[in-house]
Amino acid sequence: MDLILLAVELAFVALIVAGVALWSPPAAMILGGAMGVAALERVQAERKRRKGAGR
């Protein structure tokens, strides 16, 4: 279930970035970079939570 939700979320974000790219490619690059940073922060927080739960 988590994998399906991740795939849907990825498709939604890709559509948003593609839509912004039609309007302004530089804005789409900035938005994509910001979303990438947010995604990595979310993954790191999840790993820390799981690591802390195993103690």
C-alpha cells in the first residue's frame, strides 16, 4: 500500500512540475529543487524515527 501511495504522490508532483514548466521553465526547476529537498528531509525523518523506535 505504501508503494502505491508513493507512486501516486510522485505522479501528482510530476504533473505539477510539468504544468509549471509550461508557464516558466526556471520556476519549474526551482520548484522541483525545493520539492526534492522536502522529500529528502521527509525520508531522513522517517529513517530517524524508525531507528529510534528500535532501541
